[in-house]
Amino acid sequence: MTKSELVAQLALRFPKLTLKDVDFSVKAMLDAMSNALSTGNRIEIRGFGSFALNRRPARVGRNPKSGKRVQVPEKWVPHFKPGKGLRERVNGKTHQPI
């Protein structure tokens, strides 16, 4: 599902809200989540999952074209861990409309 598809579904589900309001709300929520992760905070949404940062240490990689060794710097990557409710829904234990 893309962001625009999410906005369209939410607008259909909540007809009192305009498409512009729904779009603004989704953007605001995603911005807040991005800002939280970028400052090193963890995000937890009960029943859905949690977002955290994982550290990837520096390593030596290879350039696939030339085969030369390349130093890859340390970096932080977002990690998502699904919650119990989401895992159960995905695995078919409960199929409830959102």
C-alpha cells in the first residue's frame, strides 16, 4: 500500500474529513515518526509493532563491478518488529477489517 492509497482509504472510512485533512494527518504522523527515529527514540504502537534503530558497524565490502575492496562506514538503520496482534492477523488467526 502506498501513502496515497492509505490516504484514499482513510478518506473513504471517515467521510466527514476532507481528503486534504486526511493527507495532512498522514504526513504529520509520518513526520513525527521520522523525527522520533532521527533523534534516537523508539516508537511503539501497541498491537501493531515497534520501530527502533539498529547499528551496523563499519565493515569492508566489495565493489560488485570491479571487485575492489571498499570501506563501508558505520550506519544506523530503522528496524520494525511486528507486535503480537499484527503477527496473528498476518498468520490468519484473526481476520478483522481494519
